[in-house]
Amino acid sequence: MTRTIHLSLDINGKRHELDVEPRVTLLDALRESLALTGTKKGCDQGQCGACTCHVDGKRVLSCLTLAAQVEGRQITTIEGIAAENGDLHPVQAAFIENDAFQCGYCTPGQIMSAVACIREGHAGSEEEIREYMSGNLCRCGAYNSIVAAVREAASAVTTGIEAKDKVEVA
Amino acid sequence: MTIMETRKHGDAADGMVGGRFSRLDGKLKTTGGATYALEQPVKNLVHAVLVQSTIAAGRVVAVDAAKAKAAPGVLSVFTPEDDLGLLVASDWFGNRPDNQPFHPLPREVSFNGQAIAAVVAETLEQATEAAKLVKVSYEETQSVTGLDDPDAGEGRLVDMLSVGWGDAEAAYAAADIKIEAEYRTPREYHVPIEPHGLTVKWEGDFLTVWEPSQWTHGMARTYAEWFDIPYENVRIVSPFIGGGFGSKAMGYTYSAVAAAAARKLGRPVKLAVTRPQTFTAYGGRAATRQTIRIGATKDGVLQAIVHRGASETSVFADFPEQTGAATPLLYAVPNLSTQHRLVPVNTVTPGALRAPGKNPSAFGLESAIEELSYAIGMDPLELRLRNYADHDYQSGKPWSTRQLREALTVGAEVFGWSRRSHEPRSMRDGRQLVGWGIGCGTFPVLKAASEALIRILGDGSVEVVSGAIDMGQGTYTILAQTAAEVLGVPAEQVDVKLGDSSLPGATVAGGSMLAGAITGAVHKAATAARDELIGLALNDSNSPFRDTGANTLVIADGRISVPRGEGPSLTLAELMSAIGRDRIETQRNTLPEGANGPEDHKRSWTTMANVQGPTAGDLSMHSWCAHFVEVKVDEDFGTVRVSRVVSAFDCGRIYNPKLAESQWRGGIIMGIGQALLEEGLIDERFGRVINNNMGDYLVPTNADIPHIQVISVGIPDNDASVLGGKGVGEVGIVGVAPAIANAVFHATGKRVRDLPITLEKLI
Ligand code: FES
Ligand code: FES
């Protein structure tokens, strides 16, 4: 029998326990062991961005990350970005409103990238968004609408943050 | 029977159908809730991994699977030694040889990358590892690796594809102005972001297959025939498809392997084709070449087009990528001759990729037309308008609708074409050479019957049920709109169930024909449901409408009431409760009355034998488009950037402009990839696709794509479909690559006739 290791992964604010082989990637752990199939596999080679997740708030390609590497880190997947009450994240809402997808298969990766792209401060102009969203391929060709959605969400998120800051100050 | 006029406008939000609704499946797709084929929670699964051949032609002498079998977790290794007990299934048209065995893991190798073994293990990692341990020894034979292989020859003439009228050779010889050139396109691949694969499960003689499918019913038939079980025993489930572009409309050899393995092992099997394997697990667009000669008068009136084309196919099956498909359609020309040849080479059999035939065909013709415009010294827009075809010269029939003139003039206006200076290299932006080009596109209207079920439920909600699919075109949404319009309820109140072969029959989501076919069926079924509901409301003894004396009722905004407002007004839920019904169900199809038996159903839903071509009736029906492209070329480095695109489309009436625009842009972006990036590279020693991954086979990224302006100039075409639409999905790519090649010529004075236009061809 192949050797397995025990892992505890913190995903979307919940602790998940699993026994997997050490060679299992974060992507396969999510999809095959934890039934978190929102994260997509497009290439398994770090070339398409479909598997993008956040580890400690930064975007990573989960197909190039071993599950064992991310123990003790905060993992966020597409299933974990909407509000607890089910309200969509502004990026999710903007993707729907701008029709920023067709088949939807690249979409979780695009959204996770977009959330990070805005957080990184790389959503200042259309040109910048194009550049910083280019690690996520979309064969359906939703690029124009992705740019529009990220722009829209960036202003929504920024306004949201400002409003929140004010509340906290008050 | 209620007669319902469809609304009139092609492009505006004039009601439910025609409205800019967001996708109904949007929430599922943006939250990770949409589950694709490899994401089904099936218990007790095992994983299969393919082993592909490493030679282009020959024989498998032996497979040494001992090490693989001994590896941890491995359950079985399937090789050419195993008779999987399958039979050859029908082709797309329902033709099938009798009792011919099918060996999906063959002993004879016909191309490099052909599946010859499969390893099944408890986990994906174990199967992947063990697949590497399988040792295959071959007896190699001579192979032909591509169109340019000296042994490939000229190929075989496909008589069916020869088209001609007048005397093209004589007219060409006599013409004042002549141009002649050869145009080439390389192997191109679909590269949907969801790689292919499937999950299969047997329960006795019943087979469930979760597989991305552009055609659940057609694929169910294939599995039933492979395993010699009744069609009804197979269920293909495909609610979401991660992009298909023509590649997910049939079961492939690996599909058969997975299903056979599941049967042998008595456990459900998941088989994921790896990204590199996708390049040979099914065929992309065949490489093509075509020579075009055009003769014209000095003032630009076409006299003759002579076209000679060829595409590669595999050594065991024919798939012609018809280089002459668009040639006879775009212009008025009194003399024409096209011929197409098939050249067998050692490749996987090529397949249908977005606008098969039309796409490379338009690359040739639309490049050649602009070459002619420079030979004459005439603006290429003017040349196109001067040779505008007022009818279909090939069939001799009138067009149903053809707004190509409008597409050209409106597109030119929006693009600012009149500011162009005709001379190559005459426009600049600093160090960048600027070029403008045009490319026109066309795609035929194909018609097929389909079937749909409508349910009005006790709570007033509506269900639309069909085995049709949505791979991103927006079927879920436009069907909700169609039912909502007929039944007078908000689209959000409509639930659409699709993507399951056990549901009512539908034609393939291919040839841009599904939307026209399935909206027709839904419209018919919804109209019948509406009639039934109104009939019950007027006649049921418990209905508050019974004594109103009204002879019909109106349904709007979710309420049913007497026309002109006097009398009761009920929500659908209130009415259903009053008449004591928990559902009204109507199932309708669009087959003709006389051909509506079980055999007709099977033939119509599971084969393409009943699909009608664009000139089956008295008219010639096609979608049309004109692309206007600006490129900027760095003179020193030869890099090409597409900086602006304006495309105008005639696709008839548009059911949902928001979604149609996305499809058009998607086609245009794939066209930009085709023009500048995409090329399957073959190692001539081994016939192997070298760049079989997404880092080396380049598809456009976000940063490659400018804002693309798309415009609808269509008008409803009620001959083309019940609701007046023509095909949307494929026409968008047609004409993009030549528009870019033309713009590059305008910028640089260099004519690139072999795609893609890479920098070494420009410096
Ligand atoms: S699946 Fe990870 S980058 Fe493609
Ligand atoms: S939506 Fe299909 S790949 Fe992006």
C-alpha cells in the first residue's frame, strides 16, 4: 500500500482532516478528497489558472501546490468568498452582471484571481487588469467582460472598504 | 390553438425574448456550484489513466504491464490483448456496419498519441504513476506526418465537394486582372478549459455516463451500440460543459475504454484525459492548403474564381475540412470552380472545430479579395460592395435574409473606415505601423427538429425540460425567456432542466443549430401549456373565470385575467389551486405530423440524418458578418497587436443580445488566436504533436485582446427558425483571421498567407 499522511487543512474557515499520499496536490485534495469541486483543473501544469485559490490571501495555483505544503495556512476557494448569508462577493456579482463567462469552467479561477488582483492594487486601469488577469485563460473568450467586471467590482470593493473604515473610525 | 406573433425586432429588448437577461446559471457558475462531468459524487470510484503510443505508425508487438500491475493500488491494466467485447457504433448520420468489433485499444498504431493501454487504480496518483511503468514495444512502419510530407501526395478528390458554374478556367484566362496565391492553415486545437474525460457507472445492464456532451442523445446511442444494450439503458448526464467548440459531440475511444473498464471491474470509473493527451485523444482542425485564382475586370468586377483546396485526414477515416465551403457564397461571380482533396496522414482523425470548413475557406477567399483590391488599386470595402451577391449563385435561390451589405456599411461607419489611406505602410502611430483590414464571414442555417416538455406547477412556477445542452451559449437562459414570454411569467420563475439524455430529445449543439431548434420546441410546448391552462380556467367548474363569459384569457406578469381588465385576476398559483391541479404538463416536438413515430424520434434525436441544410427549401439561409480590424506592428520586432475590432453581424433575431455578444466576441478572440498564435507543431521524425500543452500551444490571453465592438444588423428571419434567429455561435470566428492578415499587409506591405502570422514572417 502506498504511504499516506494525515493532514489538517483550514479551508474557507473550516478545519478539514484527510489522509492522502504526500504527492497529492492541493487541487486534487480539494476535488477528489474534500468534494470542493469549485476549484477547476484545466491543465494540471500551471499554465491555465483554472485552479487558482488563495493561500493566506495570496493567489496560488493549486495544481502546483502540494496539499502537505499548506497545512497551517488559510486556504480560500471559490466556495468560500460569498458572505455567510449567501450574498455574493462583489466580484461574483459583477461577473454575472457583465456576463464575464460562458461555459463557466475558467470562472472560479478568474474570480479568485480577480479578488486578489483588486486586493493587490492591480485593478487601476483596463490595461493593468488585462495584464494582471492574464494568468487565467478563458477559451470562451470572455476577456472584455472580465475586464469590465473587475473594474466594476474594484470600485465596489474600494467604496465598501472606505465605508467600513469610516464606521470603524467612528 | 393560440396564434402568437413573435416580436419584431432583431436586436432590441422588446420583451422576454430579445431581452438582455443575465445568465440563469450565473450564480452556480460563479460560486463553484456548477458541477461538471468529473465532479460527480460517485461512491467507490476508481481512476483510469491512458497510455498513448509513441510512434506514428506500426504495430504493438507487446505490452509489458507486469511492473504497472504490481504497483500499489493498481487494479487492472487494459491493453490490445484484451477483447473488450465492443461493437462499432454508428457515425453521425446513423450509418453502421453490421457486427463489426471495435477495439478502442488497438494493436495497429495509426498515429502518435493514440491510446493503446489504460491503467486503473484506486487513486488518481497511483494510476498516473503506474501508467508510466507500462512498457510497449512496437514494430514501426513508414509514416506520413503531414501535408508537406513528400509521401503525402496530392490526395484524393472529394467529388461531393466539387462546386462549379460557368467556365471558370476560360473566364480566368480572359480576365484583365488576375491574382493567384496559396493559403495555408496549420493544425489547430479546441483547447476547452475543461479537459475531456468521464465518470461511468454500471448498474446491471444500465449505464450512466457523466461526460461533457454537446449532444446527450447522440452520445447515448453510441454507448448503447458499443455495448449492444438498448438505447434506453444508457443515460448521459451533462448539465454543464466546460467549453466544447465542436470537440464534445461524440464518444471517443477513451470513453469506450472507461465504460468497458467499469463493466469489467464492477466499479465506477473516472477517466480524466490529461491536457497533453487531449491533443491526440480527439481531433482538432485539420491543416489545410488552398490555391485561389481570381479574375476580374479593371474596375473590380469579378469574372472568375478557381479554387483548389486540400486538408489532411487520418489514414483510417475521412474528415474533410472543406476549404471551398465559403468560396461560392460571399460574392457575385459568374464563373466558379472549387475542388477539395483529402490527404491521409498519420494523425488522429481531425474533427469539427468552430465553423469547420467555413473558417479556413474564408481565410483563403477574404485574403485573396484584398490581394485583388491592391492589384486593382481599389478600396477593399468598395470592391466587396461592388461584387455583392444579390442571390445565392450556387443554388440559384434567393437569400432568406442577408444583411451583409448593412454589416459592411455599418461596420465601416463605426470603425471609421473612410479615414483609411489605401497604400500599404501609409499609416503610423509613432514606431508602430498601423494597418486596417476587413474580413467577411458566413455560416449556414441548419435546421433540425427537437422536443421539449413544459410543466406548470401548483405554485405557479414553470419548468422547461429537454435533453439539449448549455456549454456556455446560454441555452438555459434563452429557454427560460422563451417559456416566460409565452406563459406570461417572469423569466426568474422558470426553471430549466437540461443536459440529460433521459429527457426529451434534442438535436446536437453543433452547426449553430441548437438555439433555433430548441426554442422552436419550447415555444410550441409552452403555447400548448398556455392553451391548456386557459381552457381549464374557462371550463373548470371551480374556476372563477367560468362564469365570466370570456372566451379567452390573457396571461401577463404572472397573472391570468379577463381581457380588458374586468373580472377576476389570479396568479397562476391561485388558479392552479382553484382548479385543484398540481401540474399541467405538455410535451411537444417540431417533427412533421406524418413523421412522428418512435423510429422518427430516434433518428431525429440521435443522428444528424434529418438535419436540413441551408438550401433544403426554396431559399438560401445563412448568418453573415463583417469584421473590421486594426493592427499595430512593431517595425523592428515584427510583433503584431490587434488594437481595435468592430464586427457587425446578421444572425437574424437575437434572443438575448447580452449572451449573443459574448459568443460573437468569443469567436472573434478565437480568430485572433488563429491568426497570430495557434499552430500545432509536428515533430517530423515521430509524427508527434510537440506543443501539446497550453504553455506551448498558445491561445489568446486577456492582455492579447483589445475591446471588441460587436453590432447586430440582423432582422428576424422566420424561414430560418420559429422565433426568427439564425446561428450565432460559429459565424463570429469566420473572417477574423483574413481581416487580421489583411490589416497586417496594409500595415507592413507583407502578405502572410500561412497562419499563424508570427514575427519571423514579418522581419
Ligand atoms: S490547472 Fe493549475 S494552472 Fe491549469
Ligand atoms: S468561460 Fe469558458 S473558459 Fe472561460
